[in-house]
Amino acid sequence: MIGSRYLPLLTTLAIFILAYALCIAQFPNMLSTRVLGNLLTDNAFLGIAAVGMTFVILSGGIDLSIGSVIAFCGVFLAVGMGEWGIPPVLAIVLLLVIVTAFGATMGAMIHYLAMPAFIVTLAGMFFARGMAFLLSTASVPINAPLYDTLQSLYFRMPGGGRLTFIGMVMLAVFIGGMILAHRTRFGRNVYAIGGNVQSAELMGVPVAATTIGIYALSSFLAGISGIVFSIYTSAGYSLAAVGVELDAIAAVVIGGTILTGGSGFVAGTFLGILVMGLIQTYIVFDGTLSSWWTKIVIGLLLFSFIVLQRGLVWFTERRANAAAAAHA
Amino acid sequence: MRILKTLVGAAALAGLMTTTALAADMTVGFSQIGSESGWRAAETTLTKQQAEERGIDLKFADAQQKQENQIKAIRSFIAQGVDAILLAPVVATGWDQVLEEAKEAEIPVVLLDRTIDAPDDLYLTAVTSDLVHEGNVAGQWLADKVGDEQCNVVELQGTTGSSPAIDRKKGFEQAIADHDNIKIVRSQTGDFTRTKGKEVMESFLKAENGGKDICALYAHNDDMAVGAIQAIKEAGLKPGEDILVVSIDAVPDIFQAMANGEANATVELTPNMAGPAFDALEKYKADGTEPPKWIQTESKLYTQADDPMKVYEEKKNLGY
């Protein structure tokens, strides 16, 4: 029998396949490499940020700062390369150091001050957005040769679709995330903390280092996401990526990770991203529906997944109780 | 005779079929910014109406003020294989890549009501109004209206630093430059809002001898003019007679004011950007006629003589 651990993941997979089949039945054009390429390219920044969010949620936390961090990255790169004249590669390295330190600081505050992650990262969200506004309030274009190179880097798939550089970055981040979550000590520690902090501590899991690592990783990936976003739009804008953190959380939950932590898969988040992208694509293909339907459908999906997760927990507990009663 | 009739009928039918076939062949994707203002809602309504009249299959995508949503929508339009794309860009930068993809797929893109920072071979044409010209039309109307009489004008500016505020001021000043009898005596921002328009007008009235020294009001948009009209009435003067009122935009409420004789003239910022865009696209599709890179929409002047109530009735259901 398949463990209930896998059930949310399989449900998402089934939903994606079914939804895609329905879309193709109505719009045969949706079965094209263009649409597949677009799903990867258009959701690259969201997907990368969602990998970081997966680790945060697996540990039972939350990170509300990533949308603001993405906007900050774009403005920092645009102003850095333009106004300050920093070479592109140096600007990118500098940026990643800054945002990783930012995430580590948030992680340290959460652990050592025993503050809820919600509050600390909410403060981080305002701070990062504020810093972006401080650098520039206008939409600043990025004109670096490096960006032109990266933008024109793509594989042409048969049928005219493009597997772009940023799409490939997202795939690489997902593969890296899977290895990190399921094949390393850090990954095991994240699951342990998410399951139960006290028992993790008793088992000798370095809770402080892991918590700091989780938020540093989330901000680092938000930084990568911000770079990808700036390549995507070739501009930095302090009002960009508002609410991306909420989309990322939605993708993680639709992907079958349980919000209370301890259970879920990075691969599920990838499916969550694809499902959300598919809904948006369908609405544009239809062309008469209000775009707010995207939010409505994602909302309904979220509800049903939360109910499913609750039901699973309830079901396993009952089975465990029944087994205990049988023993007695 | 009968043969002739049948022939004519057949020809007419064939003609009808080719025109409908031509129009029905066209699928156009429209990426709209959002519905943040009444004017934009009216633009969306009119675009849908225009498409329906021409038998164009319009795919509408509302971006909820986000550029990433607009880029996604354009990519989906390309994947879908639409015949043309209309884009009302939310910001000026960051369009090069996606427009190159559209160009590669040989899908013409027409920009609506705003322009972008990109090489102009990436789009077919841009349909926008000329803000300076709008101010010019307003100033010209005032100059014609007052003739040689001395006229002190107060000006309600738009949001400081915004391009409509800068350009509409410039256009108006150009129009009255040759008329020494017309002078702007006071000019302040009313932030494009009704309440600020009223407040600032109150201070103008106080400063100018209770309004007796003011001959005309020029407001950068109708909303501020509507607020100012209220202030003029409260000061015991007759707007439209004691103080002439001219403004820009042509929203429904100003037509009501004109019908009541409280406003004198407005210059239309037409929400029908799609009409000229579809005209250009139809010609381009028919025989490859390249339109000019910039199609300027008409800045039509409406006065009390233009049956304002009728225009109000036409406009009130557009979603302003």
C-alpha cells in the first residue's frame, strides 16, 4: 500500500494530468512545446522562490519576505550596474551575499529571540521593500551585455517552444533542492525540526544552525529568483513581485507539503507551480474569463488540500488509536 | 430580370461572405493593465465593443497591475497563435524579449495609450493621445471665447511631475502665448482629484478678491473641475458664466455639468484607442500596409453646444 505520506503528492499529480488533458481537449494548441516552455519560463522566478519556501514550511515556519527580497534584488542590480557602475558579475555576487546574510539574520532572530517566524519575516518584508524604494522608486532598465547574452540563451524545442536559460535555472534549483532535502543531513534535520522541535533537540539536531540555515537558504533562493526576475523583465522596479510569497506558499501547499511542517516533497512544489501556471494559461487561452478566476481556482484548490491534509492526519491518528486499543 | 436579381443577390452574398470571412479570421489578444481608473474601465469596454462590431475574436487578459502577468499573457497569446496583440503596457521597460518572440512568430503588436522604451521595430504602431495637443485645444478654445477681453486664468494642475500635468500645462501655455490679454495668475496642483480640486479652488477664490478677478478656470482633468465648480457655487458665483470652466478628459460627469451650464468645455481623451488600432491591423493584414509608428487619437473639443446630455447618456454605461 502507498503510504499516506505520498497521497497529497499523487493527488496533485493526478490533478495536473487531468487538468492538462481537459485543457487540451478544449484548446488543442495547449499541447505544444511553446506552452510547456512558457510554463517553465514564466514561472521560473516563482518556482525558485517556492523551493526555498518548501524548506521553510517543512520546518514548520513561514517566510513572508521573499516577494520584497525579489523586488530589492531587481532594483539593486539595476541601480548597481547602471548608476554605480559595478560590473554585473560582481553585483550579482554582492547581492547574493547581502540577501543570504539578511536571511541568516532573520533565522537567528527567530531562534534566539524565540519569536514567531511570521512576525520576524513580516518585518523583513517591510524592510526589504523599503530598501528597494530607497534605491529607486521608478522602473529602472538594465542594459548590460551579460543580460542580453543570458536572455538570448535558449534551446529551441521542436514546434517553436523555447527552453530558456531562466527555465533551466529553475529546473536546476529544483533538482538541487530535492537532493538537499532528501539526501543530506541538513535535509533530515529540517524534517526533524518540522516534525517536533523538542524531540529533534533531544535527538541532537543542531536546531540553531539549522534554523539559521533554512532562512538563509530561503533568502538566497529569493535572491536567485530576483536575479531571474530581473533577467525576465530586464528592469528593476520596487513595486514588482508584490504578493509572490503568498503564491509560493500556495504552490507549496498545493504540492502536498503540510503547513504544520515535517511532511512534504520538493517535487510536489514543482507540480504545484505547474498547476498554478496551467490555470493562468487556460484563462488567457479562453480570453473571456476574468483573470481573477486564477485566484479563485487557486483558493479552492488550497481549501481542498487543507481539508485533505486534515483528513489524512485524522485518519492516521484514528488508525494508530485503534491499533493501540487492539494491543491493550 | 430574374437572372439579374439572382446575380446581384449572389454577388452581394459573396461580398458579405468575404467580409465576414475576413473579419472572423482575426483573433486578437488584448493585454490590459487592470481596471484602476474609470477611464481604463471605459477603454476595456470600448475595446470589447469595437471587436464585437468588427467580428474580431478578442482574447482579454487583465494583468492586475503586474508586468509579469502581462508578459505571461503575451507569451500565451503567442502560443495560442493569435493574429495580433494589443498591449497597454503598465511600465515602459522590460518588453524587448517578449516582443522579440512575438516578432519571430510574426504576430504584430500594437501599443495602446502608453509607449515603451524599446526599439520601434518590435511593434507595429502605438496608438496614443498627444497630451500637449490636449492642453493646446483647451487654450485655443479659451482664446477664441474671450477674444480681446482681459482674462485672468487660474490653473488646477495634475499630480506634480506626472507627464499629463507637465504636458497639458505646456500645451495650454503655448496656445495662449500670443494672447497678451490672457494671463495665468495662479497655478497649483489639485492632484487630479475632486476633493483637492475643490480645496485649491477655494483658496484661489479667497486670494483673488472672492473670485471677482478670475475670468476662467483651466483644470488638467474633469474631476478637479467638478470639485472646483462646487467651490465656485459655494462662493456665491455662477460657474460657467462668472468664471468660465475648461478641462480635459471628457468623463460623463462633466457633461452633466455642461448641460446645467456650469462648465463650458472639455477636451476628450478618448477611451477608444482600439478603434484606430483595429483599423491599422485590418489594413496591415489585408495588404501589408505599414501604419505610421505613432497614431495620434483625436482630441475632440466638446462645448455646451454639443448636446452634452446626449453624450452623457452615451458615456455613462462605458464603466467610467
